Amino acid sequence: MRSITSSVCFLNPLKHSEALQRYNYPGNVRELENIIARGCAVSSGDSIELSHLSENLRLQNGTTLPGKGEKIPTLEEQEEIYIRWVLSELDGNQTAAATVLGINRSSLWRKLKTYQEKE
């Protein structure tokens, strides 16, 4: 990672405005500053991409409904996004995630295996 003081990074607000606006910033302005600083630190160029932003922000963005003209995800795609988000929130604890999702742990395991095979 590089220091954010060594060069200038740019964040295109038009490109990432939806993700930035939908996130609720539990840490207020300091959290936004930290998200931007981390994006600068992990980017290899002079601009911050969505992949450089925090996982929480990206996941929250991924759970929104598409805008007009955007690809409408399938129910299976939305389910995968939600399951991955639940796992992220529970630090990868599959037993707790299965409980929250209202499914058996073995069902969760099968779904995760299917997702891995698609990658």
C-alpha cells in the first residue's frame, strides 16, 4: 500500500455517487474520510475505483435495486449477494448465518459451494 500523502487520488463522484449516497456512514464524516483514505492507499493509479472502497460500502451498494436501464439481477443473483452480506456481517460464521437466513447449515454450505463453482 502507498501513503496517501505521497500523491493525489481522485474519486469520480458521478461514477460512485450511488454507492456513496446509499451508505449510512455510522461513523459520520470520519468514516467517509477513512473510506477515501483507504481507497487512495490501496489504489495503484491516481483514481479510486469502487473495488478500492470499503467492503461494507460495496456490499450495501450491491443490495440496492437497479435503476432504469440497468441489468435486472435474477433472484438467484440477489440471494447470493444477500447470503454473502450476511456472512460478512457475521464474520464468516456459517452456523450463525444459517440461523439468520432461516435455513439449515447444510443448505447454506450447498449454496456456497454452488457460488464457488461459478467463480
